[in-house]
Amino acid sequence: MADAEIIPIGTRGRPGRGTGTRPSSAARGLAPKAGAARKPAKADATPTPEKPASPAATPDAPAATPQAPAARKAAPAKKPAAAKPAATKPEPVIRMAEAAPVIETASLLDGLGDSASAVPAARTEERGLSPLAGIPVGDWLAAFQHAARELFGDQWEPQLARFLAFLRRRLTGDYTVDEYGFDPEVTERFFMAALRPIAQKWFRVEVRGIENIPTEGGALVVSNHSGTIPVDGLMTMVSIHDQSGRYLRPLGADLVFRLPLVGSIARKGGATLACNEDAERMLRGGELVGVWPEGFKGIGKPFSERYKLQRFGRGGFVSAALRTGVPIIPLSVVGAEEIYPLVGNIPSLARLIGVPYIPITPFFPLLGPLGLIPLPSKWLLEFGEPIRTDEYDAGAAEDPMLVFNVTDQVRETIQQTLYSLLMQRESVFK
């Protein structure tokens, strides 16, 4: 060992770094023996007594002791090839400690994770097979309460209770639907709730003369029709319900009820087919019925003819009012003409698919689905004074001249009110 040369690690390829093709003797001594199972280190194991080391291994270089076998192997490279090792006695075997102590050194990251290390990280085996098994029940309840408060507001508990009660009634069939298919609960909770923000925020509907609608009993609301798409009927329904608390039962065209989804929704919302039999039966039952005599001629007229009433048909709604003796309430709607300005039509395509018209607006079909968004015009709804029909004789509904006169009276009332509202309106969108 006297002639052994100890070469420190980090000599950049010089002897002692292990640059050869075979592993060094130190690496072979650390590798486990083939076929032998690795045994865990025991804390109370007695170290094997070692023979005294040569004077070359001084206490000043204890870190280089494990590399001594590698140094001894590399040292003869500096001697001539014919030289033979001088020492023939067996060399002492220096064993490394099975469990060497770990020397901790200072790091720049010390102290950054003190707050995070205060709470130990959860392990999967501690929480079970499910990663959610370790979440406390209190955290689940707190998250649920926060979500409910965001969805329903501060009064989320009673609203949630009402919603769950609604679901229970729908599942058990404990709800009422009249002979026309009208479902008041669905209309109130879904249809009105969906239409109300549009009426209040988008169109900013202003209602006048709501006191002319009777609080009870049958009545017939007659309105002008416009807007390319019959949005005015929906806005009238939600405005009457919010202002008077009554449901408007609209009379719709047969095209509405031929559509698969639209027909069922219209039935649940209170609409029925526009025929004298159903209208008279509703009026006798004390319902508030709505009719738009212009029909498709009103909503399909070009923008150049806006707010000019079309023909009111043959006066069938007047005959129904005369037979039942209910008042006729004229309604004038301003603002619906501007939501979809109709500038063109494709009649050939409309006849092909069986619809009254294919509208062309400044934004549809140019912008595709975006063109279906209505313009946010300012709406004004004014209910006129009721026109009484209970003063006529029993056979007045069979007199065509009387029916024509009452129809013309209703039409002129609505037309004059439209002109008056247009003069009062500041602009289309304000």
C-alpha cells in the first residue's frame, strides 16, 4: 500500500474517474452478488473488524478511503510494463458502512416550504381506493351551500325546497292540466321565468293601461301583430301575467300546432287552436283570451309598411265576444316591427317547405344563426278601454253588419293608438 496513489474524484478523465470499459473495483464491490437476495440493514449490526491500514491512508483524507481499490488498480499504469508488484501479502479489505449517515447541507430553498410542510400530504393508501374518501363531510356541505347560494341567492333554502317539491309532483303525477293541455306550473316556473329577462332587460317593455284588464271573468284581448317572428305574443303574455297576475290564453294558427316541439310547448303554455268553438268555451269559463286578427299578413308585411294594420279577417273574434258577452280590450304594441326588419321574401321556397314566407332581413341569412338575434328595440304596450258586448241582443252575433262595425271599431282604436305611441316615442331603441 506504500506505493498506492490516491487520486481524488473529478480529474476530468484522468485515472481514478472510471473511464475504462469495465467497472472499477469499488463499483464491483458495491454491486450485489448474483443470485443473492438483498437483506435489509439492521441498526444493531456489529461492524466487521478491519485490519490496520497502511500509513498512506491518513486521517486527513477519510473521504478518499472508499476509492483506495480503484487507486491501487490505476497506479501501475505509471510504471514500466515489465515492473511487477512489490508487495505480495494480501491487502486489507475496507468495507463501507451498510447504512451511511446522511450529511445535510444548506440549500437556497430552505425555509420556503415551512408553511406547506406543516400539513403532511395525504397518501392514497390512507384515503382508501377512492380519492374522494378522505374529504370531510363538512367540506362537502360547505361547498354545496356555497353553490346553492350562488345559484338561488340568499334565500336558497326555500327556493330549493320548492324546486324539490316541484320535481316530486312531476314524478308522482300530482299536477293538473286542463282540457287544452295548459300546465300552469310549468308556465310559471319555466316559460315565464325564461321570457321575463328578455322583456325587462332586452326590450325594456313599458306597459300602460293595465287597469283596463278585468281582475276576474272572461275577456278578449285583441292586438296588432308584427315582427316577422311572433315574439310580440310572448311578450304580451309575460307582461300581462307580471302586471295583473292573470294568464293570457292565446289563439294560435294551425301551423304552430303542426310543428312537433313547438306545438307541445304552446299547448303547455296555454295556447289553443284559433277556432270559434275553443274561443267561446274559454271565454265562458272565465279565461283571458288573446287574439291577433292580422295573422301572418301582419308579421309578414315588409318593413316599409310597418305599423299599418292589415285586414282583420271576417270578424270571428267579435262573434265569439258577442255570443259570450265578454268585453273586448284593444291592445297596441309599438317596438315589435323593428326587431326583424323584413326587407325581402322568398315565396317559391316558402311554398316548397309549406310556410307562409321565408324572411330576408339585413342580418338574416347573411349572418347565419346570429341573424336570428332580435334587435333591442324599445317596446310600448297600451291597453285601451274595454268595448262592452253585453249590451247587444242575443242574436247580435248573427248580424254581419254589426259584426263588421264592431270589428272596424276595434281596428281603428288600435291604429290610432299606434300613431299616438309613435309620436311619443323618442327613438326606436330608447
